[in-house]
Amino acid sequence: FLVLGIESSCDETAASVLRYTKEDDIEILSSIIASQDEEHAPFGGVVPEIAARAHMQKIDYIIEAAINDANIEYTDLAGIAATSGPGLIGGVISGLLAAKGLALSLGRPLLAVNHLEGHALSPRLAAPCAFPYLLLLVSGGHTQLLSVNGLGDYTRLGSTVDDAAGEAFDKSAKVMGLGFPGGPNVEKWAAKGDPNSIPLPRPFKGKDHADFSFAGLKTAVARAWEASDKSDIAKANICASFQNAVGDVMRERTLRAIAMFKSLHGELAKRFVVAGGVAANKALRARLTELCDTEGLSLLAPPLKFCTDNAAMIALAGAAKLAAGDIDDLDVAARPRWPLDQRAASANPASG
Ligand code: ATP
Ligand code: MG
Ligand code: FE
């Protein structure tokens, strides 16, 4: 059957048509993504009001493009999936409203998808990937370690208590005037610098849990920049040292999560997936590859187009829900916060 997916939770307006035959047999018929990088660039970060207006302006056109690109009719669809949280509420509402309108007028089921579930299933857009797997999700809005046990079955092993990893890249880039989005620029400058030149903190180092913190690291970068001569050499050295610190943090936090993942699943703990925009960073990927080698896990890093926000992953999560008969009422609400693992969430309400 065919499912339309709609994504509008952050700064990408996206729609996709996906053919779902069975769990490990899917085909992406179209995937249209309109990024708002240009709209947000002058501000060095995502501005919620600007994002909401841009989603509203683009969503109908993007959905139409996804249908046309897939070469199908609206009536061919078996269900309409949309991100209904977590995310910037104005954006989520535009996508969810569009989905409700289509579901109502076509008489097809609505599938309210958790954006994080989309990311969690995203490796399956590229290749079959058996459960369970350990997922490191590192994006502009999220930094989490999850055990993906099965469909709709997640255990959160760790998450950031303040900024997301991508946010730390973006804010560090902004301080040094490197442009938005910051990640790719920091990586470029880092390649020319000395990763051990500037002492920076490794938050939570030695702590016996898998949570992250990036706020202190970001502040330390700002201080180092202020104290520097603001030359190109200083830029390169700070970027290289920052990226090295993030790599150390990611390695150590992930190592803790691997231990938890192994104790949850024993012999079945074999796969590690990294997703989200920060997974594009080659230096960080190399650190994780090394870690997986020593820990006896196989590393799966889906192609970048599936790592960053897209609607194909939302269509896939929606299709899996439809296959399981898990459909939603038309009055389902948009949720700014919606943790994948409710139990962990009530213990730590600050992170979602
Ligand atoms: P979310 O997916 O959490 O809702 P988002 O849409 O901002 O938020 P993504 O689109 O997955 O997240 O990723 C964007 C983030 O990835 C930005 O913070 C960007 O700086 C970061 N990023 C992109 N490329 C790189 C890179 N090469 N190195 C480090 N970070 C990067
Ligand atoms: Mg984005
Ligand atoms: Fe996302």
C-alpha cells in the first residue's frame, strides 16, 4: 500500500510517498524537502515564528510535488502520516492540519507519527536493519541514545540535559562568525587546526550514565574565542579543539550506552546506528567507527539524506503503524514534547 508522509517539525518542510509491502520491503516513490536555511541564516539559528510561516506557505505545494513526483493520484493513498510532535508547535500544526484535511476529504486513516520514531526507523530507508539496535540520534534539536527494541518499543538510555550537539556546533559557529548552519563550517575549519591546542571541558566525563551536556562546552568556546587574537589560526584551532571535545564526549557517553544496551539484549546486541545532521561529520564518524570496532558492534550510518529531517522516514513510521492497525483519531493534538520512552521521560521531564 501507499502512504503519504508529511514533516514540518523544525526547519524542513517535507513530503514523501512510500510504498510499503512488508517490514523489510519498501520503496520511496518521492521525497521532496524544502529547507529553510536561507530564511534562518541571518539569525544564526531557527526562529520559530519564521519557521511556522514558511511551513504554512510551502506545505500544500510540497505535498502536491510529492504526489506528482511519485506519479500517483491522491486516491491511491492508503493512509496519511504526519509528524505530530515533538517539535516547534507552529510548524507541527501546519503539517498535521494538512494531513487531517487530506485524511478527511479522502476518507483515509490519519497516522500521527512521533518525529523521533521517524529518526529511529530511518536506517531502514537505506537497507533492512534488524531489531534491536542502539541508536545515537544527534541533530540540531536532539541528542539521545536509544535502544530500538522493536516497532513502538524504545528504551531511552541517555539524552542531553541542555543543548543538542548540533546546537553546540551552530552556536559555536555563530560566536566565531562562521555562518549557519554551523556544523559543516566548523568541520571545514577544524580540518586546518590543531585538535589539542585549546583546553576545553568534557562534560560528564567519568560519570556512570549515558546523558550529555553541551552548554559548558559552548560557553568555553565563546571564552576561548574572546581571549584569542581572532585570527584564522585561532578559528581553526578552536574549531579543531571543539570537534575533538565533542568526539571525546560522544565516544565516552556512547560507550556507557553500549554497556546498557548489551545488558538489555545480550547476544542480540550487535548493531549501532548513528543518525541526525551531526552524523554527517567525518571526524565524529571515524571516532564512532573505531569505538564499534573495539566493542564488536557493526556501525550503520545511513546516507545523509535520510539522517537529516525528511518525510520518507515519517511515511515509513506511518506505514508501519498502519500495517499494525494503529491509526489515530482526527482530533489528535500536536505535541511540543513527546518522548519515545515515557518512563524515562517522567524521571527526567526536562528532556524530550
Ligand atoms: P531535529 O532533527 O532535531 O528536529 P534539525 O532539523 O535542526 O533538528 P538536522 O536537520 O538533522 O536537525 O541536522 C541539522 C544539524 O546538524 C545542525 O545543527 C547542523 O549544524 C548539524 N550538522 C550538519 N552537518 C554537520 C557536520 N558536518 N558536522 C557537525 N554538525 C553538522
Ligand atoms: Mg534542519
Ligand atoms: Fe529531526
